[in-house]
Amino acid sequence: MIRHVAVIDIGKTNAKVALVDLATMREAALRRAANAASTGGPYPHHDVERLWAFILDSLAELHHEQRIDAISIATHGATGVVVDAEGRLALPVIDYEFGGPDQVAEDYDAIRPPFAETGTPRLPAGLNVGAQLFFQQKRFPAEFARAAAILMYAQYWALRLTGIAANEVTSLGCHTDLWNPWKADYSSLVDRMGWRRLMAPVRPAKDRLGPILPPLAKQTGLDPQTLVFCGLHDSNASLLPHLISDAPPFSVVSTGTWVVSMAVGGRKVELDPARDTLVNVNALGDPVPSARFMGGREFSLLTDGTPQDWSEDDVADVLARKILLLPSTQLGSGPFPQRTAQWTNAEGLSSGQRFAAISFYLALMTTTCLDLIGGDGPTIVEGPFAQNRLFIRMLAAATGRPVVASETATGTSIGAALLASDGATLVSKGERTEPPTDQPWGEYARAWRRST
């Protein structure tokens, strides 16, 4: 019986290995490390060897504390991996913030599929995996010619753990240009570029790829029969528990470096690719209207080195003076990709007032994303922003719908661990916040909307 699942969770900013107890649906232990791209080599890339050492050390430490029965994986999206016949990297794993793919954008735009086919908006730098692969093939033809398989990032780690190459739909369907969510098959781009022969077989996220490789079992102390599951995209891992246990309509907001909003059973709307809306594919293979902005990155930049304490007087002042932070501090993505951030009525801000206004800005950006995808019903917030009471309350005020702040440190780990569970039933856990009846909250949200 599988009870304790080690979840490898590679986010853009942090890498984590969490030990999840399926009996309690809680994280029993957690290891964390900063995840910074390497700037050496032919282009900025992910330091997979440093991450690999962190993963193996964490597995060994966690297993020493509590037997690990299985391993699951979740990673950030927008990352493809090209490997040779021995499973080694044919090219470094490109950092999706690297602007290199923009150098061949004109040629790429001439061949990429339309939004109607893939649900993928055209994004800058390497945020479309198809653009990454196109850049690598054009600029490094000899190295790309060594490719034996193309994998998504979660399945690359599964390959290193098991020796088995696979792909999976939540990562393929995450603004890659590579997947047609309506046909559940690769897009026309894959055939146009001759990549289909390289794409590893598509397997369900909860497939048992195999046991951990014997040398790794010896190195970590894990049982040689420890199962490794195929894995999935991190935002879809956050969504999975709610697909299992919650009745539509509802929305899930997965927060981290990116704030990804996903609407299940929501209002029918026409998605606008120019505002960073897209179609994700959930772990059950179904299309999910989604929208995103780089909210975690914005929060880090805006609060760097400043206190995050605040008082109710600070909140009252921000609401009364209509101290507004307007979009957006990260250009090129999100619902206002070309707008430059500006403050209004912000003279003489205290640190507490500044923090409140930043929290409100992030909530209102999230509200905009939910509006764009037809979000309806309660909104469940996963990840770090669930601990921000000001974010939660303004989100409830601006949407006019209840917000549930998940009590888990990261919904990603619980969702990924569920891949190893046989039909576990979940109930959404967390504090439920109803829309505030205080008039200033609603007035503030309306003022922000008018200003954008």
C-alpha cells in the first residue's frame, strides 16, 4: 500500500521535495532550495545537475525519516528537454525567460498554428515551447540532430529516475504550440517540423512508469521497487484535488512565480490571446480556460527589502485615499502586457500602506484574469498568496464570490501525490472568506477597474 509519496516539485523560483501522507493529505516534511538559472554555456539554462543532486539528497534524507513508498513529480511549464539516445541532454534545458527565440520570431510566426487550433497565445522569449525547439534546431543544428527524444520537464525527471521516456498532456497543453486540446493530439506544428518521431509516447499523469533505477535506490536508500509516477504540470497539480472533490462551477488560482487562474464549469466566454488567456489541459485530459500573470515575481520585486507588516488603519487609509498600483510591473505577459506600472495617490506611503496596496493590486489582477476566463462559483487559492489575508479579502470583494484559502503549504504537492492514490476523496480545506459588506472595498475595486 502506498501511503507516503515524495513529490519532486520544481518551480521557476524554488525547487522542493515534499513528503505527503496520503492518509492525512498533508505534507509531513519538506526540503527546499533556490532555483536559479545558469548563465554559462550557449544560452541561459536550468542547472539540472545541481537540481538532481538536491533531489537525490532530499529523497535520501526524507526516506531516513519516513519510508518513501512512491515518487511523483510536478514542474513549471514552458520547458522542453531534448535528449540523445543515452538519455543525456543533447542541448542545455533552455530558461524560458531567455530572449533567444525572439531572434527567429519572424520565421517561427510563419509556421506556428493559430490560437483556434492549440489554445496557445503567442508569448515572448521561450514561453512557447515550440519557439524554444525551433530556436534550438535553427541555431544548433548539429546538437539538435543528436536528438532521440523530446520530453516535457516533469517527464525529464521521470526519465532520470526510471530510464523510461514519456510525455503527458498537462505539460504538452501548457501554452506550448505543440498540442491540440480539441483533438487530444499533437498540433500541426509538430508534423510540419518533423518532430513527431521524436516526441516521447504520451502517457497519463498517473501512469506508473516503473521502479526507481537500481543505482539510485542504492544511493538514496530507497526500496528498489519504489514506484515513480509520470507526473504533471504544477498548476494542474494544484487543480487536480478540486477536480476530484469539488462540484463545478469553481475556479482555482495557483500562486507561485506565476499566478495561474483556471475556471471549471464557468461562464462561456471567448478567450483573448492578446491578454494572456489560454487553454490548459487538466490531468483528466480536458481543456480548461486559463489566464496568468507573473504575480509571484511582481510581489517579490515590489516588496524586496520592505516590511510586510500592516495595520487596519493602513488598510483604511489605502481604501479611503484610493491608493492604487496599476498594471503592470512585468511587461510582455498577463492581462495588461503592454501597460507600464504606475502609482496613483501614493505620496508619503508607509510600509504598511504600500504592502496593502500591493496585495490589492495582485488581487485585482487575479480578478481580471478570472473575468477573462468566465470564472464562476467559489475561488480556491493555492500556494503562498493563500496566506495573504489582504489578497484574499480583496479578491472576494472584487469578484463578489467566496474565496477559500487553501491551508496546505503548496497545493502542488498534494495534487501530485494524488497520482499515487487509488480514488482518495478530498474535501476542500481552508478558511472561507465571503465578499465583505464594507462599501469601501467594492468602491476601491471599481476605482481600480476604471483606471485600467
